[in-house]
Amino acid sequence: MPYLPIHPGIAATRDEMVALRRQIHAEPELGYEEHATSERVAERLARWGYTVHRGLGGTGVVGQLRVGDGGKRLGLRADMDALPMTETTGLPWASRTPGRMHACGHDGHTATLLAAAQLLAVTRGFSGTLNLIFQPAEEGLLGAKKMVDEGLFERFPCDNVYAFHNEPGFAAQRFGFLAGPIYSSSDTAVITIEGKGGHGAMPHTTVDPIVVSAHLILALQTLVSREVDPNEMAVVTVGAMTAGRAPNVIPSSAELKLTVRARRPEVRAFLRDRITAMAQAQAAVHGATAKVDYQWKSPPCINDAAATEFARKVAVETMGEDALIPDMAPLQASDDFAFMLNAVPGCYLVVGNGNGKPGEGPGCMVHNTGYDFNDDLLPTTASYWVSLVQAYLR
């Protein structure tokens, strides 16, 4: 693996920041409950000389540092929340709270940005305004939207905003940049089929919602295969079906839960309209009714071309071409950083967490009970944040 340069100031605090990351990992907090995490963040930022603002998005923290007379304003964002999962890693710093774990690396994102924040406060090697945004509730609870709606960029204007996500499946410490859509939208549909329950031995006296659900599940598969242009990206997944409890009872209702993904707004809207229409039509054919609770959640993360090229150029100048993920392509993951990108031009970049190959880091996927953030990323990515800030706010 080619050597990726680490700033001497980051190297000096590496052990401290890894220990902080593992402390946050051991004490995970769910969305809008990140009280201890935000307290750790705010205390350190204040100690280092940042003006600290709390309360945006509930538990959000913004640290602002103005240096010199430069007029440019840069935002860097990290998410802080954990997931409702029980960790199985067995690591010494594993979650101490059953049913909660940092299974997506937000502990690492937070500690990485803090490592960069500490060095930037000491060196002050830039001229302008730096806004460090520590966001709550990324995991499906739209903390980014809440911060934006509550005036994030009115109170802390940014000319560009950047963030990173660790990405298993790529070699550790490799940086991926892509202009345009990099992450997909993510919406949820909850479909309730109302039929007529009855005895399982007398199905002719019922309207079976399980049969309706089975027809609907199969029909939904044709949306992507037959109704969306093959050149477009779309995903419709039925992740859960709930109906009945006994083998000899036909229930009166059934519930389907779907995740729906797309990269273009037009495809996203099309899927919503067709899922709703298809559910109601399939139910009607069988004499049932369908109620569709379509939850419009995160739009796609769309990177600004100029902001992305600037970030990529900084990576090449500081780490070389070998540090880049070649042929970076869009991913089906989603992230509510999209709301910040919709408000301010910016770039969401990815950093490889490992792919399981010898010498290229662990490959466990996020949202897995065996996942852990790769601490080798922390000094490398923190050094990159320092370089990006210094290049942007010269």
C-alpha cells in the first residue's frame, strides 16, 4: 500500500483521537439523543478556541473559527449518531449499551473532524471562516434537514460544504470523488392492505390480504425491470412483510415496508406515483383496499462539479494519484447530507474503510453487527481535512 502522508501535528495527537473515537464507540447514542457526544465535541472545540453554538437540530454542534481577514467561508460536516443494533465484535471498546452500536462509522467521522479541528486551531494556517458542523440523527431521522430548516446556513454561511463517509469495499485510505450524484435517494413506503379475515379452512368467505400482498410484491419487481429506463438507476425492495400469527387464520390486514432508491428526481417521483397506483390497483382487483404511507426522506447526494474537482485536486497534490479510488462510480447508499448539498454547493467524498484483502483493511460492511471504523483512516483523513481547509482558505 503506498504511503499516504500524515501531517506531523495530526500524528502527534493520533493516539488521543483514536482513544476518543473508541470512547464514543463504547457509548453510542441514537439520533437526537447524542447528549454526551455533543458535550464532548463542544467542550473540546471551546477549549481549542472555537466559538461554539449548540442546539441546532436539537443536539447539533457548530464550531466556528475566524482567522485573518479572508472573506471565504468553508463548512465541514461530521455525523454523530449510532444505530439501534447489538454489537457482536467483541472488541475492548465495543458498545456498552445493548441494542445500540456505531455500525456506520459516525464515531470515526466525528473523531476525524475533531483531530483536524485541533490542529487548525493551533496552527491557524488559513484566512477566512471555518464552520465545523457536527450533525445529529443522520440514520433515517433527517438531522441534516432539521439543521438546515432551523437556519444552519443563515447563521453560519458557507460558500462550500464538504463531508466524508468511510466506505467498506474499497481499499483502506483510498479517496473517492465523483461530480454529480454519488449517493442515491432513500424513501420508505409502508403499504397496509385491508382485506377481510376469517377461518383458514374457509378462504372463500374472506378477502385474503396475504394473497394480495404476494401479487403486489411480484408486481413491484416490474417497476425497475419494465418501467424504468435501463440507463437509469432504481431500486425497489420489500424489506418486511407482516401479516397474521396463526396457520389456520386469514388475517384482516397485512403490511409491507419498502425502501426505494433513485438518483434522479424524475425517477424518484415516478417510483412514488407508480408504487402508490400499483398497490391500490392490486388491492382493488382482489376486493381489498390499500393505504400507502409514502415517506419522502433523503434526496440523492449530488456533488457540485467545481467543488468536487477542487477537493480531488487537493487530494492529488497532497497524496498523489495512487491515493484515489479509480473509476469511482455512484453508490446505492443514501445520506441526509444531501439536504446540505441542496442548500450549499459542495462535495461528499468517500474514503475506503477496507475490502478484506491482505494489506487493504477489514471488509465488514456498515450496518453490520460486526462492523468497526478502521482507525487507520483517522490520521490520513484528518490530514486531508487540514490540507483542504488551508487550500480553500488561503
